[in-house]
Amino acid sequence: MLEKFNKKIELPKLKMPKLTISKKAQSVSGGIVSIDAYSQKVYNFADNTITAGGLNFYDKKNFYISYLYSHDIVTGVVEIARGVDDEELNDAIEVGAYDELSLDSAVEYLIKYVEVHIKNSENRVYNVFAIPKDKIIDIFDDLGSVKHVDLVLPSPFLFSALYEKEYLERGKVECFIHFDYEDAFLTIYQDGQYVFSKDLTHSLKKINEEFARLLAQHVDEKEFFKLLQTQGLKTTDSVIQKNLMKIFGDMFSYINDVIMFAKRTNSIDEFDNFYISSKIGEIKGISEFAYNYINLDSKKLDLVISKNSSEINIDPLAELMIIYAKTHLKDADELDLNFSIFQKEPDFFTRPSGKIVKVLAASLVLSLAYPGFEWYETYMFEKEYQELSLKNQALQREVNAMKTALKGIFENKKAIKKRLESKQKELSFRTKLLKEIYNKKVNYAMKAKVLNDLFSKVNRHNSKIEKIENHDREVVLSVRSQNDKDITELIKDIAKNQKYEVSTKLIEKNKKGSFYKSAIKVGINGSF
């Protein structure tokens, strides 16, 4: 059948415009370098021109940007009670991520998050992204001469650059689908803000494998991708068209399920715009197929990002990386979703070794100048003797002052040492906490969820928490309120949950009579 396929379909040569990019990779200094760590394709942007680059050249002045496949990142939503302090927020989100995203407690993850602002929400809501640190190292294991990467983003998040640089208008709901060689994903933006993303079942290589399986023959990837570009779903060969229709039908059936889920969970009625892109360019007939299958009229992203944009064909994600980098050249280190663990080294003279070199250079200059100073000091000795005596007395006073200050420094050092020991104990506690996350989840109520639940109830009954005491499976909440009825209703509310045992000795009025307070003891039954 494959012989029939090869004979019947004469794959046309792609009519590409002449590129200004030379066959030899060009280098750039002080520009933007986009890196696809998976295919190791590199593009340079400088002087408003895009050129092909390579991994055999490195310049510290360049801004290097890359991305991670959608399927390499675990995404989800974590809710945190508004009563959690900002100092504890990061730890609370990480603990919530391990639970909500079902992360392996034995693996070290790099966890990033962005807050989602939802009106009238009782809790703070965060989109959370997690990836094992070892996986990042594996992906970026072979970058040739490149010594640092300023910015690494999840691929769905690159589309936010379109709004920041005003290629797309805010105030709309838009859906993007992208097919990479070994990845495919759908992402949704509302009013220019990331809302949702999901990796899809069919990457370009997966589509090729499915096609070869249906033909029961090996199909060369490059020839197959040429077929998708030139004829695609509009092919006149009935066998090829039948198999492609089967593959794309399964694929868009899954996409339709994802879209329905995303609309329902994010209260979206309709999309204002729907875009489809791929690593190999436009797939012939996919727009018509999408419209007939899921009733969405798709568009193509036509971006003009350089003066030679019309002369080159590059990966849409490479274009998005360049657009994103233009916006964040100066503040990449401050971005919430920067997954780069390969940051640029500081300037030489700001590093310890550089400081030593400066001291040695200064010492050398002084040593060479010493003979001149010696002659001058000998000549002026008698004249300056009295002045130096006075200075000596002033210096002696400074020495005494410095001794006093030094004594204070030693005392401060002791205090800092005590604080360090306290912080080390805190670090040991948090390390132990992470190791015991799984055990906590199975054997007893998780403190974060219990506190989250209790905080919500306290807020709901117009009360405030003065103090919290934890005794294994028992929590003592010291609360206060403007009237005793609110505290009574709070106790009843907590008691409704059969997982709690609630008791209090009394509800008393403070001495001034301005509020009521009570120590509510809450026991926790079973798993929470």
C-alpha cells in the first residue's frame, strides 16, 4: 500500500521564498536568541532582523530564551485561605501543589504559580505549574557553548506576549492550538490573561505514527510533513484522505471534549477567536476540518516581528519567544513563571575572585609608588611631625570607638548565630514536613485543609482569630467577636461536621466590655 501511496501521490516541492539567512549559522551580540532545546533550533534577533543561529556561539550580552513542552509540566489550581500570611504563602502553595497535583513526594519539583483574581472568592486562587528539576536538567543537557538561559517558560504561556506587545487586543476570549514535533496543546486566554491549558493527544510525530500504523508501512517523517503542508486533508487520494480523516477526527473529538470542559469550568460561553498553528506551518485543510467538526472558525497568526519577516519561515513558538523577550529583557529574573535554573554569572569584578584581583592591583600600584612617597615623607618629616602627632591622638580616639563598635558587632554576631540556629531548626522541620506529606495525607487530617476550613468558618461568622494552638489531632482557636451569638453560631457550624469534636469552657466578655472571646477546642476525627 505504501508503494501505491508513493506512486500515486507525487509530493510537490515546497515553494519557499528565498531566505536571507545564510546556510552557515550566524552569530549575534547584544540581541535576542531563541532556543528550542528539543530540536536544538536557534534563531537570533538583532537590528530588527531574524537570522538562523547555532549552539556553537555564546555571548554574555545576548538575552537567551527557551520554552518547555506542555506535557513536561504538571498544571493545576490551588486555593489558599485568605488568612494565610504572605510569609507563609509560598510554603502553603507548595504543600497544596503536592496534594492537589498528586506530585511524588520523593521528587524535588520546581514549582511556580500565578494568582487568579476571582471576584467574591472566599479563598485566594492560583494557577500552579510544576516540573521535576532533574527533567529541566535533562532537557537542557546539551546546549553546546551556551552558558546561560535568561528565561524558560511553559509553551502555553508564550501567547501572553501577543497581548503585551498589542498584536492582539484585550477584552476577548481566545483559544490557541499548537502542534509541535513531540507535543501539542490547547490554551485559553481571557482579556489577555492566561486561563487554562491542556496537552493534547496528537503531536506531529504522533500523527505520522498513526498514519504509518493505518497503512501498515513506514512513512518518512519529512515526506509526510511535506504532504500535510502541500495537500493535507485536501488530498485527492482517497486512501490517504480516509486515513487522515480518521486521525484528525479522533484528534478533534478529544479537542472538543477539552474545550467543553474548559468552557464549563471557567464560565466561558464562546470564543471570540480561534487560532491553529504548527511547527511545520499551516496544515492544508485543517481550518475547514475544524469548522466542520467542532464548529469553530480558525485563524492563522500572521506576525510581523522583523523587517525580514516576509522572507523567512520559522516556528511560531520561536516568533513568540522573540516577542516575549522584547518585553522582558530587563525583568526576566522577576517573572513568576521563569523556570530557568541556568542564570547568568555576575560580572567578574562583582564576584569574590574579581574583588581579590582589584585589591591585588591596588596593592601593586601602591608598592610601585612607595619610593616616591618615601622621599616626600623624609623631606617633609620635620614640618609634619607636630601635625602627625595631633592626627595620632585623633586616630587613637577612633581606635577606641572602633573597639567599642567591634564589641557590639560580636554581640550582634551571637544574636545572629542564635537566629541562624532557629532558622536551621525551622528548615529541618519543613524538610521533615515534605517527607511526611504522603503519610499525613493517608493517616490523618492535613493541617492546611483543616485550618483552611476553620478559617473560612471563622470569617463567615464575623469573628477573628487571636491565637491558634496545635496539639497533634487537636486545634485550639482563641477567637473573639462583637457579640456572643456569632461565637455560638460558629461553634454550631463547626460541630455540624462529623469529623470535628467541638467544646469550649465559656464565652466571656473582656474587661472593657467591647467584645466577647472564647477558646474553642476542635478535635479531628479520621482523615480529612
